Amino acid sequence: MVTRAAIALANVWPRLRGWKFRAYVHPTHVVVTAAAGEGLALAERRVGLVWQMLVLARDA
């Protein structure tokens, strides 16, 4: 919930400036499932206070 609020707040500035850029939050399992459908697998995951980093790799 904190992450979604932070992203909503971060999107205010681009919206006010008329920029098309927006940040989005997606559930991790949705991203990993979509990536798997394209031949990628989760190689690493790091978690911070309000963020996650996923490393997705294709088997060689």
C-alpha cells in the first residue's frame, strides 16, 4: 500500500507538466508469469523498503 501511494504521488509531477510518462506498480507474480511466457526465468530478487528488483534471464 505504501508503494502504491508513493507511485501515485510521484506521478503527480509528470501529469502537471503534461508529460506522458507514468510509473506503474504490478504484482510480482504477474510480472514473473508474463516473463515466463516469453522464455524468461527469475534469476534474482532483491527487496527494499518500498521497491523490488527482479532480474529475469533466458536460459542459454
